[in-house]
Amino acid sequence: MCWWTIVQDMLISNGPPIEYWNDLKLVLRRIHIPSYFNRELMNKLERHQQMNMFVEEYKQKMELFVMRV
């Protein structure tokens, strides 16, 4: 319901319409995710080390960090 409210608000305020999924994701992130969250994810990605993990496990965690950032 949240995304529909955002789309309606954009239409009412004569703002640019949201036509693509990526645009909607950006608006939702701006509203619901704190600004420090991206910095924390980037720090985790930069400090990520293999240590005693298997290569496949390390690769999966790395991909997860990259996807979230």
C-alpha cells in the first residue's frame, strides 16, 4: 500500500511520474532507509575478509554485500 500512496502523491503534486521499478525503489529507499545504512554496508564490504571461510561461502557473502550496497 505504501508504494501506491507514493505514486498517488506524485500525481497529485504534479511531480514527475514514477514509470520504472528502479525509480520507485529509489523513492522507497529515500523514505524508509536511514542515511547511515548505506555507509555501514559499504564499511562491511570494505572490511570483509575470507579468514576461515570456504571460497564459495566468501563469494556468497561478498555478492550479498555488493547487492545490498
